[in-house]
Amino acid sequence: MSGDLPEYYFRVRENGAFVYRIDTANRQRRIDMDQIAVVNIRNGQVKPHGDRELSDADMAAISDWIEERTEVLAWREIDDIHRAVDYLNLTTHWAQSKANDEQLEAVTDALLLAMHDLRAVLVRKKADRLLAETGTAEDDDED
């Protein structure tokens, strides 16, 4: 089993991870996890743990993890939005076919405000993109 373990373990936390070096080459044949750093993915900061100095291999592993983690989080964010669209559709079906008056009364105002806010942001962002595309197209025509 120990031959299959990675050299580093990243204990994920909300804004990054604690980084551990895995050691299985000891007399007790047990797994030792030695914390070597703390990573903040939001600002890219890597702080060595204690007065430790990180090797080039440590930094390379951490950089690879940051890149992979950033991609995973970006994918999850979009996946969450696609799920939100599904939830909106399911909510519409529920409101139309299953909800009683009391249930609708409990959620209508909150849903309407949230949808109004979302619609306003989406319309504004769409208009900004269209204006940017139009401005780019006009700039290209002038050349």
C-alpha cells in the first residue's frame, strides 16, 4: 500500500490547503505526514510551515496542485450554475403543479426578489457584452 501513496498530501480548506509530505520510509512502516506549508489559493501565497525551507520539488508540487485545484474549482462553479438552472426549472414545475397556496406564500416574495436581481444583473452584463462587441466591430471597420 505505501508504494502507492503520493509524495504530498493536500488537506483542502476553504481558501487553499495545508500541505504535507508523506513519509513511509521509517522503521515502524507507518505513514507519517509532516506539514510543510500552507497555501492560500485566493492570493497564491505559499507559506512554509514553521521555519522550514521549501525545496524546488516542494514548490513544483504545490504549483501543480494550485493549477489543478483552480481548474477544479472553476469547473465546479460552472457546474453549480447549470444545477441552479435545473433547480429553477424544477421549482417552476413544483409551483405550477404541486405547491399549495400556503407553500407558495412562504416562498414567492423571496423567489421573485432573487429572480428580479438575477435578471437585472444578467441583462446588464448581456448589454455590456453586446456593446463591447459592437465597439470592437466598429473599431475594426475604421482600419
